[in-house]
Amino acid sequence: MAKQVNLADLIKQHGETLQVKQLNPDVPLDREIITVEINRPGLELIGYWDFFVPDRIQVFGNKEMAFLTTRSDEDLHNMIERFFQLNVPCVFFANGLEPPDHMLQLAEKYETPLFSSQLVATELSARMSEFLNLDLAPSTTFHGSMVDVYGVGMLITGRSGIGKSEVALDLIERGHRLVADDVVRVRVASTNVLVGSGHELLEHHLEVRGVGIVDVRRLFGIRNIRAQKRLEVIVKLIEWDENESYDRIGATENFMEILGIKIPLVTLPIFPGKNITVIAEVIALNQLLRIYGEFPAKEFQEHLMEKLQEQSKLREYLSRDFE
């Protein structure tokens, strides 16, 4: 099912920023917004409706309102009625403009919410698209902790009770920044970019077993928290198993696909006494090197293979030297 945003929630959350007031307050705000695109009627005003998309929020600016004054009353009435008959979710008038009375009457007839904003049309459309991109972006949730480590967004996952929050707390104590704990919301921000954030009820709090809820902002200060961060690496904590064979070079890249985007994955076996915090910092620094096009583990492997080939050639040469 496609994501959608309730118009009432949109106005409640962003109405102040959009500087809007409802012009027909008796009309309920029970419409659902299903697309981030905003439409400014142009060809529709002269009667061309073939490519009109009624699902979009409609914005009237100075040009549209000035054009309406050039139409006869009959043409204007027919155009506006057809406009509302197509069941547009709502209409915004920029620059503090307000519609003519008969447009307001038709909006009430078809129960279409009308709003007036003090913003200019371009800024109104841009801000609204930004909010809708946030609310309608594909998203999912993870049980884990997310920390900004040296500027790298790191999601720490693993089974319940394995110590994710404790690792996050240790990283925070070392000066890194908490993004979210327990419930991490991950959404698509743009092409190949995922952004993680926390649940509003758990914001800036950690759950440490045996201690309880820890308020990171109050204990460590504002510099040790952030509202959201780009997700760049996932660290999966697992128990050490002596019967398993683990990668000791790290030249092979592993990924986890989230919402169609591949994120580097490091599976980290742990046991008592192992310094997971320092290893997490090294993982973040390694990821920074990869961002800059450097891959030390792969370079080491390639250098090692070159040396082995050179030694193999030398042994072959010496084995054939009978003088």
C-alpha cells in the first residue's frame, strides 16, 4: 500500500512554517495526500485537461489569479466547477491571496479545503514538497542503535540483549553522537541515500539494562546528540563461535539491502573482554577511507598476492638453475 499523509496532520505539523490559514474552516481536513508533486494550474485554466493530475496539491500564485480576472463569469464558473469536480485534495493561494466568492462557494459545495499563505508561490511549493518528501518517503524500522561516529552514520544491530545500547553509550562517552536507540527509523532521502532518525517518544534516550532509561542530552550535553544522520555502515553484533570461520583480512565487501539501497555490512563476533567500542571507531574510519576511494584490506591482499607470485617465479627459476 502506498504511503499517504493526512491533510490535517500536514497542516498541524507544518502550518506555521507554511504561514497558512484555512479559508473555509467548516470543510473537514480528511483528505489524504499521496504524492510529493505540487501542481500550479496553467493549461487547465484555458480548458486543457488531458494531462491534469488531480491527486496533487494545487497552488495558485499571482499569475494564476491575474489570469482568472480575464475570464468571463460563465467561463470562470465552468472552469472552477470542473476543477473541484475532479476531487483535488486541497488548494493553496500564495502571497496572501484569497479566491473570489463563487470559488469559495464551489469549494464548500465539493468540500475542498482552501488555504491562504503569506509565502510566494515558489517558496510555498518548495517548502511543501520538502515536507511531503519527508512524510511520504519509503521507510522502515530497525531494532538497534544508531550513532554518528567520526561523521559516519553507524547502525548497530544484533539480537535483543547482546549489548547494542551499551556500545552506543560507550561511543557517546568517547565524544560521538547518538542518533537513535531501540527503534531506528530509516527512510529514503534521495537516490542511494538513506537517513536514520529516532522515534519522537524515545528521542535522545538510551535503555541500559540494569540501569534504566538514560537521557543522553542532559547527561552528556547537546553536542552528543543529533536528530538524524545518513546511514553509511551497519555493524551486526553476533556471539563468538569457535567453530565458525571469520574473515581475517576484510577484503571482501558485504552489503545489506534496505529499501532497494545497498549499505556496507560488517558482522562483528563478540566475546567478554573484546573492546567493541574501539573496533566500531575503526570500522567508521575504514568507511571514511573507502568513501575517499581507499581500501587498505584489498590493497594489502593485492600486495600479498604480488609477493607470493614473485616468490613463486623465483623458486621456479632456481629449480631450473643447474649450474
